[in-house]
Amino acid sequence: MDMKKWLLTGTLISMLGAFSACSDDSSSDPVGPVDSGSSPDSSGNIPGSSGDVPGSSATPTPKSSSSIADNAEPQMACSEIMYHAKDSKLEWIEIYIAGGMDMDNMQNFFLHLSGAVDYTFPAEPLKKGEYVVVTNDLAAFAAAYPTFSGRVFGPWDNASTVKLINEGDVVNVKVQGEGDVSCAFSNEPPWPSLADGNGRSLVYLGGNAAQPNSWAASQADGGTPGVGNDTWVAPTKVRINEIKPYAIGEESWIEVYNAGDQAVDLTGWTLEVKRRNQTLTIKSGIVPANGYLVLDATIAFDSELIVAPDGGEFYLRGPQEGDESSIWVPATKATSGVVDLTDGSTAQGPLATATPGAANSALQVGSVYINEIHYHPASSNTTVPFEFMEIVNGSDAPVTLYNSSLPKGWKIEGINMEFISTTIPAKGLMLLIPEVLEDVDMQAFGITKWDADFVRSTYQIPTDVQILTYKGKLSNRGETIAVKEPFASEKDAKDPSITKYFYVWHDATLYSDDWEGLAEADGFGYSLHRVDVTTMGYEAKAWKVDVPTPGTL
């Protein structure tokens, strides 16, 4: 039987509902379709030290006490995360004061965690230079790290039922109710697999803690909680740059890019195709310095490479620890790949055109895009005291945000939202608001009842604009927001009660409060407005700052 034809037919069958979806959504896709660059080549150095970044000349820049006045409000950071310990349910998060004043009493500053877990720190001091740990299990932590001499807190709230989700989430470290820093983690590409149940922790390198390139796997097995300045595994300068899925009459291929100044022999390197539980070996091939190598699916490997239109995870690995590049390919018939951004980071997703052997084209935007993000309302501005975001159907036909053949709704990564049988009219707009207002004194703003009716009447939202609520919260620091359409599903091979879903990416952004020229959106009463929809919204230049206009194009 022709495996490729069977695979393609299977994709079409899944779209027709041959795989029934259960209530569990393993949703095996990343926190967002973002690569944001590889980690610096800095093994053995302290976080933020100089190094080469594949595909970029930029290096993450950490917050530091030298750049923030000693009498300023404490600025927090995560320095290490153990989200998937090897052969253990133990989890922990290490934090520290990156700059500003010491805390005489953490409760006076209302230092707490939110997001993936909730924890309020006790009435104890915290000084710069001290790294403290919060864990889900104090006894397990003590057993795992018998020589640990620092302070460890926990368990976090509801530790018996709440755990760090291996697929990815965000931990917010907050001071006085404000979003001080949002620290992302994930076991999906391009995050390092060494930290996914393989014994290592995630180490913060510096820069935007919501970006994968700001993290690397620890060099020490089990990590080094409470120490700081941890060493990390240096990544390869070689990356998976573009992948072409199989289609009738067209073969698959994979393009590799080498950002280093020396050619790299890929003979014997392996390519893991996780969805097929298959590992292929590259028979031969040299990728030149600062150049590309295209590997033909039918002849370059010891077995034929088959890339399904459903997408999935791909890992390229070499002989040395850290020789790993990974990519999540979304459901698409087009090529997918990595694009370099002007800030030195990268993003990944569907490409507008295939470019084998050359720099990639722009990321392709689908039918529905993100139009406005009001992520950090001003505490003293009553004009629009709540966060919100808008999505727009840019096509000339209505779009139903639900795939009835699976059945499964579209979702927006980052705000924990999944749609149920909702349609956006052609060129129509939808307003999304939080179910619960966090860190907002509703009484101070004269709000006694928070719901869609209040928002519609107060802000005169047109009746043809739908208002829906989401359970999550937009980070005040920045995070990935992505619009995804369910394309196919399959039962998990190890646990048939779990259904995995594969998504088409329509649009995504990793907004940041550090975006140059857009600072007024960070707590000063303004929002981010989309000005460029020719590609996905990862670049700061795709946005402008203006007054919030909920429900209006």
C-alpha cells in the first residue's frame, strides 16, 4: 500500500470526523507558534552573557540591578523552572529580585504568583542576590535536593490538583498586583527537549521571559535550585528552517540553515518525526557556513521522510549534547518555516511561499487576524479600565469558528479561549473581554456588574459586534497570542481516552512591553492597534499605539 496516499487519505478522513473527539484535549501544540531565536552559545557562563544566536546577531539582555535604581519598585524575574522532573511529580520555580529595592516584607509588596499556579509569599524579607524557590511538594523537594540550603516555599495553592502543564503555560510573578514578569515554559518546539522529563530544568538566560530564546536546558542534571547564575547547554548553530509537507504529485523536503561560520557535516544526524514515532538518519550532507541545505524526503534519509498535512513536531539532533533544533509544523498544505525578525528573534509558522535554498518568505496570515490588544489598562484611567482584544474576519465570506466534523472549536492561545459554534461575518469584528476582572477596583470605576451587556451599553458597541468572554488574562509584560483553527485529530497511541488536535495557524503575535515606541500601551491608557496584516503580527512595526476603541475597527 502507498503509505503517502494512505496518510493523505487519513487526513481527509479525520476532517470528516472518523476520529471522534473526547472531552480531553491534549492539544499537543505549543504555547504559541514562536521560535524567537535559539539560545546564546554560552555554556558555562552566567545568564545574559554574550554569544552567537543562530540566525541572529542579537543576545537576550536580562534585567539587572545595575540598570534599575536601588530605590525603585522591586523588579522580579524567574531564574529557573522545573516543570517536568524525571521520574517524579516534583515541580518548582526559582525567582529573585532582578533590580530595584530589597523587600523588608514580601507581604507588604504583595509578592505572589499567578497564571499556571497561585502562591502568595509569607511575611518575610527578600534581598537582591537571594534566589528563592516555590515548589508543589516540600518533602519531595527536600529528598531530591538534600544539600539545598536556601529558602524554599510551598506548596503552592491547590498543589494537590494544580500542576505545571507539560504542554506549556505562563507563570506570572507579581508585585502589588501588577504584572511584573511573565515566565513561559513548554515541552513543544522550539523549547529544549532536555527539560521535558529528561532530567534538566529550564534556565533563564535574559530578555523577554515569555520567549523560548530566553531559556535553555540546565547543564546540571536536576538543575541547581537556589543558586543562580546557572550554566546551560549550548545549542547548535544549525536549525530546521523550512519543511514542505507531502501532496499528491509533490514530494516532501526539509531545509536546514547554518548560522555558524564553519560548515557542518550532517552525516549521521537524526530527524525525529514525533507524530509517526519515527527517527530517520541523514545519509550524507554538508550545510555550508551561513548557508542552506535542502534534504530530499526520498533520498536524503535511510528511510523516506513523510510530512503529513496535519503537521506535527520535528527534531533534528546531532552527536553532541545541545545539537538539537526543533520546529512545530502547523496543519497546512504549504511550507512552514522560521523567519528572522528585526529585534533579533525569530518566529515560525506557515510561509507565504516556498523558498528552498534561500531566505524564507513572510509568515502567511489566514482568514482571521488579531486587530487590537489592550493588555495593560491604566489603573488611574476610567476610560477603558479593563483589558480586551479584538479579532477580525478579513475574508469576503463568513467564518464559523467551529469544526463540526471533529467536533472542535477554534481557539486563541494565550487567553485560554475556545469557541463554540460562533460565526464572524465577512469583514466582521469580534470583541473578547475577560470573564473576571483581575487587579481592577471595580468600585473605584463605578462598576457594579461586569458583563457583556455593561460593556456594550457603556461603550456603545454596535449590535452586530459579538462580545465573548475568556477565562485567561493578558499578561502585562507580554506573551504569545495565536488564533488557531482545528484541522484534524487522532487518538493518543498510549492513551486512547486522549484526543490530540492539529491546528491551522491564522495569526499570532508575541507582544511585549519592551517594544520600542509602543510603551504607552503598557499601563498608560493606550492599546496596540494593528497596522499591517500582510504577515503575522510578531513585529513591533505591525502595530501602533492609540486610544482603546473596543468593538470598533
